[in-house]
Amino acid sequence: MANFPYRALSFDCFGTLIDWQQGQTDFLRQWKPELSRQQIESLCHQRQEIEMVLQAQPWRPYREILADSLLAAAKQQGCNISSTDSQKFAQSQRIWPAFDDTVAALQRLAAMAKLAFLSNCDDGALRITAENTLLQPSALRISSESVHSYKPASAHWQALLRQLDCPPQQVLHISAYHDYDLLPAHHLGFALAFVNRNHTAAPNLPLAHQTSSLESLADQLEELVPRA
């Protein structure tokens, strides 16, 4: 769009567009109904910490990391989760739900600039999520599988810039996460938008936009669209 300040809008996917916490807890409530809510919350928290350790090791597919991190967390907490359960858990990523405001906001944002989804998931999971959940099949997709790297390493953003063939200042990167997402994007020169999904303090970074929802961000960016 002529005179719109951004050539593309890039997004952290799981956690900013997709409610990964809800998706994980929904799976565990369905498949392991004997677990209490407190046990599920503790298991998910422990699994996430183990995931970060696994992602810092030599690259391997995210579906393996999802499954192995759940198994390890379950073992530490004494929960009865089998290898079959953990594989089903990893597969469930493809149907984790979007936040309530995501789909409608993306439709508005897609009218302003090219959309790109950057995720630490595998190719297949990101494609299915983009097409079936986010309803944006034409968005650019940068998965961990495509770059053999996990954020917060810079490979996702570097791959995006190669595809767009533009300077980072022309891309607005949108995320709910500081260290994991906004900080590495800032180091590469991207413009930044913080969507406060987790009700935390805003990161100490030069934010171009700061919102409590994706709908509010769409409102802000529509104000930048040139009027006829």
C-alpha cells in the first residue's frame, strides 16, 4: 500500500496469535482427566522450562521437543503420561485455538501490508495453522524447520528479510514476548509492536506501537493508512 510505513507485518505465532496455553491445557484436560487443574498448570510450566533447554541444544524437529519436554516434565512431577500421550500432545499443536481477536484483526491487517508468521514450530504445523486457524494461506511462513534454528536466535528474521528483500525498518514485528521475540528483532533493526497478551509490563524497547489486543493494533495501524 503506497505511503503505508510498513512493507510487511511479521508476527510471533504461538503466544501472540495462537493461544498455546489454552491449547495445551485443553489437550491435557481431555486426555488426562484425572489430573487436577493445578497439576496441569504445573506440568505445562515445567514442560516450557524443559523446552527452552532442549531448544538450546543442536536443532531437531519441534514435534520431538514438544513430546520429549512433556514426558520429562511428567516424570519429574510423577504424572502418568505415556509416550503415546506425548506424541498426541505434539500433534495437537495443529489445532490449538487462536485468541478471540486474532482472525478478524488479521483480515484487517492483511489489507494494509504483507503478513508473515515466524514460529518455532515445524513446517506442517505452521502451514495448517496459517491456513485453517488463522485463515491466511498466502502469508509468508518462517518455521524452525525451514531455518534449523529456534528463536531467540536471529535466523527467522534474517530469512524473512531475504524473502522480502527490504530493510528491517520497513517491517513491523509484532509479539507478546520480550526476550524471546522483540529483543532479537530490535537488534536487527525491525520496528516493534508489543501486544500485551500476558498482562505484563511493557518491554524497555523503542516500541512503535503498544496495545492490549490485536484488534487495538489494527485500529492504530489503520490510522496510518493514507486517505484518498
